[in-house]
Amino acid sequence: MALSTMMKIKTSEIPQAVNSIPVALRDTLMKYIYKGFENPKDYSSSALLTWHEKVLAITGLGSIMAWFQRAITLSPKKRGFHIVTNEILQQIPEINQIEIGLMNVFIQHTSASLSINENAAPDVRVDMETIFNKLVPEDNSYEHLDEGKDDMPAHAKCSLLGASLNIPISS
């Protein structure tokens, strides 16, 4: 395969190698990388970055653009507003390798939501809870009571705040 042969090129030979690689082959190499490995679960995102770096060094195509997806689990919490930043970051060590990017955080739960209020004083979280309890009180006469009287208000609060955030990343 062309990729395995090209991986043996010494760093000092890269300029000559880049000039000798036809554009079609560069495109094929990049499609191979972006398509991913046969079983992506066998490779960590840092291994994918290493492959990107090698191909980009060989082809001279510039910056690395990598995507990775990770399902993480947050520890259970009681109702309220909680700071989960560190808990998320601990489960995504690759984030330290990113110079500039965008992280999409999505919570797969219909009665929980996400909001950015980082570094807010603790009383801000208390006030947010108070505000949302006034907006969507538990003691209204809701139709959906299958999972308890607090479930429908939780669904409504999730709809108000949202289940995902896009967070810019920069080093």
C-alpha cells in the first residue's frame, strides 16, 4: 500500500517527497485518514492525530483538522445547578492538544439541561434554581406524572435551557 511505503520516508526527504506526490495521491491519502480506520474503536484519538501528523508532513497539506467523539458519564447529582466543567475535562484529556476548536456538549437526558455560568458565585446557582422553580412550578396540574410530580417540570426546564452547548476551545 502506498501509505505504508511513504511512512518510511525520512524527515529530511519530505520536501522532495512532497514534490513527487501527485495531487490525486494526496487526495487519496487524506480520504483514507478522514474515512478512518476499519475499526475506529481500536485507536485512540491521539493515535488518529499521529496518523494525521504523518500524512500532513508527507503531503505538505498544512494544519491538522481532527474530529473525535466521546461519550462520557457524569456522576449523579440532586436537582439543581451544578458546575461540571472539571468532571467533563477529566474525561477528555485530548482537549489539551487542541489549539483552536469547538466542543459540542450534548446531554442525553430529557429532564436535565446545560447552561454556561462558569465561575459564578454559589448564590447564583441558588438564584437560578429559584427562578426556574418559579417559571415552572412543581405544583401545577400537569398531565405527565408517570415518573413523579417533578418530572414534567424537569422536561420543561430542559426545553428552556437546552440539551447542548457549543464551546469554543483555544490554547
